[in-house]
Amino acid sequence: MKKNKDQNIELVNRIINVISLEKGLSKNTKIAYRSDINLIFNLLNDNNINALEAQEHDFKEIFFLLRSKNFKPSSLNRKLSSLKQFYQILKEEGYIKINPLSNQESFKKHVKLPKSLSENVMISLLEKAKYDYEKSQDLSLQKNKCLRTLTILEILYSTGMRITELLELPLSDFINITEKLQIKGKGDVYRMVAFNKEAKSAIDIWLEHRSTLQGSIDNKYMFPDKNGSGHISRQIIYKDLSCLSKSIGIDKKEISPHNIRHSFATHMLNRGADLRSLQKLLGHADISTTEIYTYVKSERLSGLIKDTHPLNKMNFKNNEGF
């Protein structure tokens, strides 16, 4: 039994490496793949079924077992997707002749709509962040925090970036920045993002302010931590945004960097952006992930601020190089 498990571990690692090379999986996605495959392999092994000899009915029984243990449809579908790809590679590599999961249908699930903020809330957040910065005293820690919060908020809403993508960007990327920037997203896949005038203005002010921060001159990140060696943590950004939202009477649970990303996507669709362009801006590998925003009830926008959105003056068609 132990020998079979060892062989399975070796096989799983080998095939996942193949999938990773083909699809450019991120570290976290590889971990999820490995976890899903190992779970199913262990269940097969517990039932004395060789993973390379498992049939369609074996997997039906496995998934029936998982459903009885209250696994959510989203979790089951992720495992099913991992297995389908895994066994497809096994087939292509000559380990098996037929993919036993090719006919297995996905599990029905409720569409979980992304939580986006309304236009009015985004206006209030941006205006309050700007007000807090302008009223803070020069060279104070409070001024540094307020300007950092304003700059990050402007960038997130202008580009739709993930907070981890933004915080990992080096300072050098922002020197002499234009309206576009190439960033590295999930799975080490590069994409272009665009900045509006408000975001560019905030970036310029932050760069000038950052140059005065003692201990950060040699730090390579755009938003350095207080120790001067790494970048500021996501937790601090969450805390800063929570404080900002509380100051305008909004529940802190409603505000997060990812909600701002959802707001960017929803508002862009409301302005007429096509799904393919939005998919590229958000860095989604599959357009079905982007399509979920079409379920969000549209609102009429009354103009966020002058030149608010990053593609306001750009052609949304795919020939723009996004």
C-alpha cells in the first residue's frame, strides 16, 4: 500500500509539473491542484483502486461520497476540473488510453455575484481620502498614511489590479510612467493595465513624497514597509481602507481591495467595455470568470469624476494591444 502511495505522489508531481508548464500555474494554484489530486487518489487507494485503472463509475462514487460530506459545488467542480486536466495529460503521455472523466458533468451551483461598491460609495471614498491627505500636516506619519491610501485607492480603481499585484510592483516601474503599464499577474502571465489622470496625479505626488522618506530610498518597492526592506503588507492596506470606510459611515466589511477590483469591472461594463477587453485588463485566464459581472445589476453612471475611468478615452476593441 505504501509503495502505491509513493508511486502516486511521484506521478502526481510529474503530471502537475507538465500542466504547470503548459498553463503557467501560480504557486497557489499548483498547491490546490496537488491537494485535489492527492485527495481523490487517497480515496481510490483506500478502496484498493489503482488510480491508472480507475473507471468512470469509480469517480462517480468518489464524488457521491464527497457530496455526502457536504462539499460545496464550487469545491467539487474545482476538483473535477483538476482531475479532468490531470487525466487528460495522463492520456496524452500514454499512461492511459481513455480519460475516465471526459463524460462527467459539472455540479450545479448558485452563481455567487461579486460584491461591488456603488458609484456614490466610490466617490465618497476617493473624496474622503483626498480630503484626509490635504488636511494632514507636512512630513507627518499621518500624511504618509493618507497619501499612501489615496494613491493605492486611485490605482486599484483605475486599473482593476489585485492588491498583491500592486504591492509587488517595483518603484522603477513608476518612474516616467505613461498611461499604460505592463504587470505580472497570476501564473506569471503579463498583461497591460491603464491609468486615468487622477491615478497618475496621485502617483506623481506619492513619488515626490516617497523620495523624502528616510530608510526607503534603497527599497525597491513602490510602497515600502516601515523597515525599508520589503513592501507594505496587505493587512495594513485592509486596515487603512477599513478606517477610511468607517469615517464615511460605511461598514468596514463592505470595503476591501478586491471589492474595489469588482467595482472597477462592474463600472467598466456599465460604461460599455466589452468582455474580452475587460478579461485582459483583469488578467482572467478564462472569460467565464469575467462573464459573472454581466449578472450584476447595471446602474446608470452619472460621471464618477472628470476622466475617472482608465479607458474613458480609449477604444475598447481588442486592437488596442490589451
